[in-house]
Amino acid sequence: MNKFLKVTIVLLTIMAVATPVMAEDRLDLAGQLRVRGWYVDDGNIVTESWGDQRLRVGGKLSVIEGVSVTFRTDITESDWGSNAGFGSGRSGSTQQWDRAHLDIGNDSMHLRAGQQYLAFGKNGFDAQDNGLTFNTFGIIPVTAFFMINEDGGGKSMTDSYFYGARVAHKGEMYTSQMFVAGQTDVNNSMENVNVIGLTLDLDLAPVALYGEVEFFTGDASATQDATGTQLYVSADMAATEIVNVGAQFFYAAGDDTDKVYHILGNDFGGWDPLFALGTGLDNEQIGLGRPFGLFNDAGVVAIQLNGSVKATDDLTVSAAVSYAQAEDDKVLSQGADTVVTTDDVVDDNAISLALGVKYALLANTQLGLQIEYVDYENRNDEIGKAGVGLFVNF
């Protein structure tokens, strides 16, 4: 073996050993594999049961100090059997890329560019899309963003976009935010809607209080105005070392003529507070979603009481009960002698119950179980839903 070949083998061996070490220092990976099963009985004629799964992998690559690249992908995310033959992972449509953005920043500013997720409050703005977010840090941090939601008119014409800004202030016992956001659809509906919101988070240990209010205005279309006024308040308390109790209040004004908004953006993150019991089974396949639109444009007044008990180090049992009613009888149609309101065509109050169990099987491995029940006043049926899931985090 000549000297050149020997040197080449030595260099390749060094690179093979050193490269994983370099990659380990620069790249942080995390993710989750979940497998879930579902059952739904709508109280009428539909009874369904199915399973689904998802492998989520995300990572952050630190390029140099102050510069990084972040990605997140979901693989095989679909119902079992939805792709004929060899499982859901054999179809390219079952992989989605949620995050793909770069970050540049220092102690005073930060810029994020690319596909990203951003939310203002719990109900003001929520979207995942391509765009720019700029932050400044100081006594009053500022966040500003611009996203393109749909370029339906081609490269020369932007069809739909989101924009907004937020300022925040933090004290020893509170965090407060004020924000404005908007969404515009130029070519299709001529939509131009804005939201103004305010949040306040108080830490009064052992009680935590949170409040949020939003006002929506603008044009829902060329012929219809946009409106919306909503309030959310929550209180949580650690009653004992193993018992937590809480309450939530929701209010959204109804409207007889205008289109009522409850969230701007594409609502990628979603929110299901009436059934959020910490099992990992709310907000997607079962649940009610955002309660402000529970009765369409008729608004809502709702209250929820919840609690959890940490029975053992590995087992937590949670429960919630809620009551909701329509805030307004929205006029849907009006003739010479008749007026049809929401009382005639939709439910104007509902009661819901939920029970959840979370059990740590092993380190980073969780089993979740959740049962939900909803009873609408004007229906002759009752809705029952259940889910079970196995989650492994890494």
C-alpha cells in the first residue's frame, strides 16, 4: 500500500469520526411519534371509529452565532387505511413541511424569514405561512410581521396577505400585550379586516389570572361589513400540591347583519379550551374548537369549570364541565310576515362534559385517554366522542 493511499485512509477515518461530532454541536433535533384511536357518535345515524398517526421531526441548525435555520416536518400524518396498500407512509402527500425559516439576531433585534408560525393572543391572530417577522428588544418589546397567504394572481399580483404589530410590557407580577393585525383578500372577496386586541397575564400565586379582549372591524366583502367583539377570562389555582382547579369565561357579541369574526389568519394552531385537559387529544379530531363561533354569528356567553388531580407521580385525572348559550338571535331571513332567527334553525344553548386521563408509561412516553359529551338544547340527540393516544417524545 503506497503512502498516498495510507494518508487518504487516515484522513477519511478522521472525517468520519469528526463529522458526527461537528453535526451534533450545530444541530438540535426533537420530535414526537403519536398513534391515536377515535370514536364518534353524533347521536343520529353516524357512528365512526378510526385510527391515525404522525411522526413529527424538527430541528435547529446553528450556522454561526446569531444565525440559525429551523425546520419541522410531519411524516405519515393521516388516518390508517387512507392510502391503499403498504400504509400511509407510502404516499408523498402524507408529509408536510410546517417550518422552514432562518433567524438572524442579536441582543437588540431579531429577524425571521421564511415559513413560520405566529400568534397574537389566544384569539386575535393565528397563522402559519411564508413571511417576515421583525422583533426589537428592550423595556417595551415590539413585534411586526407580514405574511403572504395566497398568491392567486401570479407573481405580479398578491391575492391574500396578513400583517400586524404587537407591543408588550412585563412587570414582576404581570405581562401585558397590545396588538393590531389584518388580513386582506384583494382578488376574490375584497376582504379587508382588522383586529385590535389586549391581553393581561397576572401571577398572583397561587392564583393565575388571564384576560383577553378583541375588536374586529373592516370589510368582510364588497357588500358586507366585518364585526366582532369578544372577551376571554380565565383563573387557575393550585388548591393543594396535587389538586388544580380553574374557570373560564367566554363572551362574543352576535350580529344580525354583518359577518362576525373570531380570529384572523388561517388558524393553523387552533384552540379547543372547553376540552383542553392535557391529554394531547383535544383541538383536532374531536372537540368543539374555538367556542366563540359555537352558534355561528349569534355570539356566545359561556362558562367552564375544570380541575385535575395528580393521583400518582405518573397518573393525572382531569375533568371539565361547561354551559354555553347564544348571545343574540341573529336574523337569518325576513319576509313580509315571517322572521327566521337562530332560535329556529340552530341550537341556542349547549352543555358539555369531558374526562381525561394522562399516564406516563415510561420516560418521555405518555398514554392519553379522553371522553367528551355535548348536549344541544334544540337537538333530539346527544353527541359522544372519545380518543386514546400513545405519544413518544424525543
